[in-house]
Amino acid sequence: MLLVTRDRGLYLKISKSRKDGLLLPDDDEVKNLVLILERCNIKHINPVPNVNTRCTICNGTLKKLDKTMTSYPIPEKVYESISTIYKCSKCSKVYWEGIHVENINKFIDKINKLLMQ
Ligand SMILES: [Zn+2]
């Protein structure tokens, strides 16, 4: 088990007890994530398939619905361009295909490039 912290005092306690610790030196979340992945010997993250299966908030399963089946306030331009929505079975959050998967994959690309350096 690896204890990841930004707390220097906690990190020193962990180090003295011969447990595995990682002190994150930076406020930059991307740099910190890269440090954690490198420490765990993870050299690549696979992109997210463009299939909505799990809620990013609660990990509940997503149910595919016609866009007319929700009262969720979808922006008008988005509503016009989609036919399907995905609704979380646990927390009822509504998703549609497009930007969020694209943004996650852009973030993963950024991380993978940093991991290759
Ligand atoms: Zn959910």
C-alpha cells in the first residue's frame, strides 16, 4: 500500500515507520497524478471508449434513454444535436455523448505524453 500525501509531517512519520509513502511536492494536480502513476509503474492510460456505461459521480450504471424522456435542463444547442441521453441508475445524473468523453480523453492524452518524458 502506498500512502500519498502533501502533508510533510505525515510523510516523515510514514517514512520512519518504513511504510511506503509518496510526498506530493506540487499544487499542480496533473504533475501530482503523473508522479503517482510513475510511482505505481503505470506507463500508459487507455482512452475511455466513447460508450457511456458508468456515472463519473457515483459509478452507477447508465441507462440509455430517448432525449424526450428527461426533464433535465439540457442546453438547447446540445438538445438539438443529440437523440440519446444516459441517466444514472443511482444518482439520476444525466449525460449525453460528446464533450465529457472527449475532455477525459484529452486529459488522458496529456497524462500519457507526460508519462513518456
Ligand atoms: Zn450517478
